[in-house]
Amino acid sequence: MILILNANVDEQSSDYKQLLAQLAALPGIQTRVHVERGAEQKLTEIYLIGNTKALEIADMQSMPCVERVVRVSEEYRILGRHKDDQRDTHFDYNGVRFGQDTLNVFAGLCAVDNREHVELMMRAVRDNGQVCTRMGAYKPRTSPYAFQGHGKYCLNYVFELAGKYDIKVIAMEITHESHLNEIKEALHQTGNPTGVMLQIGTRNTQNFELLKIVGRQTELPVLLKRGFGITLDESLNAAEYLASEGNRNVVFGLRGMKTNMGDPHRNMVDFAHVPVVKRLTRMPVCIDPSHSVGTRQASPDGILDVMHVTAQGVAAGANMVLVDFHPAPPKALVDGPQALMLKELPYFLEDVQIAREAYLKRVALRKNQAW
């Protein structure tokens, strides 16, 4: 059960203290307080953990400071959609809104290779009206001999260039607690010129200790990719690990499932789960067409497979697109064969917009049906 308190409630007020005292007296019930500070108001939610079935909603509603009460299901208690749950399905970070009603494109380098390529990518993103990108500093690889990223040694110039080109949010994968600390330190050293969305990759979806560590910090939002060999339920519970530790600013990423049933694509494209995740949870949903397809092959109509599957995901309601671009794909140190070229960025963005307009028309069509 979740108690949603009145906006801007004062933790030092007598009513708030009375509420906590009443909750402490409930047998077998533990409480966890979550505070979300927005630009204009502070929202406080109290999670009641334990056997809450015996608690009457009307009784809880009558407690001091309580605005409304949500009885949650067993699954996805914090991030899930529950009956009569009207909580927001978005969050704002560094001036960018992420929600189930928005669409943000993160075009960028799968792996940072040098400063020149980073600057070319940042400039192209800015010149095409975008404020988000992806930049891989830490790259977990299947082979121990493959390039695994420049790590902390590239962070300062990546963040400085992001500030130069007014890039608001960079999606950046981490694989270890030390990476989180290095990112925060580099942001501080460079004067916080940009924002970072931490990315938990598919190999770490069930690295529960990493999830707990990342979840305990609430400064940076998180993009959690679906595990490539586990069920959707298991991956959504991984997102719950983040939220249960305190960080509810989570985007759920679909990046294809590892199975030869998807051949000749790199993975089986799973973008049909976009509306499923939005139905089960309040998380925005990201699609990663680059790692789903893994090639630059095109169909007879001349459209690249990666763009076809992007359109499919966006037309299904995706809220974020994570896609590989590179100034010189043959020189890329990671995943060059799947990277799009900078000259293709305007075309890619226009194609995405066509799919987005199709989705919005589909939504409007459904709302106009009387049955």
C-alpha cells in the first residue's frame, strides 16, 4: 500500500509526526518514505510493507497529511501500474522530460574512441535539434581481448564537449560501483556541464548488488536494459530493485533477445513489448534498434532494417530511441558494422517523426471510437 501525502508536507509538522506514530503502531507493517523534489513542489510517498490486506483504504485516507491511498499488487510494487493509481508516468531531469507520453532520441557513439569523433557527434546532434546522446566509456565485451572503453580517461572531455554543444543528457553504461563514482567526480571537475543517465546493460540486469548501489543514488536517472536471456518479468523485477532502493527515475530498455530465432539479425527484436511494459509499469520505454539488428542491411525498398524496426517500436509507443551513429563507422572500435553515418542523422530523425505521428494518429483514432 502507498500513502501519497499532500504536496510540500513539512516533515517537522505535528501532523506528519502524528502520521508516522500511527503507522508505527500498525502491527506487522514496516514503512519506507520516498521524497521526490521537483522544480515547484515536493512530493512524499510512504510505502507500507507487510500484510496490508487488513488495512481499509478509508481508514488510511483519513490519517493526517494523506491525500490519497493506492493499494498495490504483489508485482512491481513501486514502478507498477495499480488499480486507481494516478501517479505520474514521467520524470524531469536536467531540463528534459522522460515519460510515457514523450519521445527522446539518443543518437551517439556506442564507444568513445577519440575526442575528434566525440566532437563531430556532439555537433551533429546539436545541429539536428537534439539535446541527448549516447557515449560509451565503459564497454563490457564478450571477449577479454576486445576494446573495453577508455573509462575515466575520456570522461572529462566528453562532458566538456557536451557542455559546449548544449547536450543535456548522455546515456552512459556502467558495470561497477567505481564507474558511478568516476562519472560523478568528472561531472564535478568539469562544472556539471551536462547530465548523465546511467545505463545498466543487458549483461548486468541481474547483477543485484550493482542494482542496489545504483538505486541508492537518486541524483542520476537510470536506463535499465532487458536481460537478453531472461523473461520480461525477471527484467521488470530488476527495475524494481532500483526503485526499492530509492531511485524511481528509471527507463526500461528493449534491446532484443539472444536467440538464433532472430537470425540473420543480431537478436530477436522484442519491440512488441513496448505497450506491454507501459501497461504493466509507469516506466518510459526505450528501444535499441542498433543492438537488436546489428547490421546495416536494407530491404528491397532501400530502407535499412535498423530503421524499419525503429519505426515499429516508435509506432508502438516507444518513448526513447538509443541508436548507434559514428563519424567513420569503419574506424569504430565497437560495433562499427551497425552504426549509422552522420549524414544519415537528419533522415533518421525525420523517419522517426513519421512513425511518431502515426502513433499519435492511432491513439487519437482509438479515443474517437464510441464502443
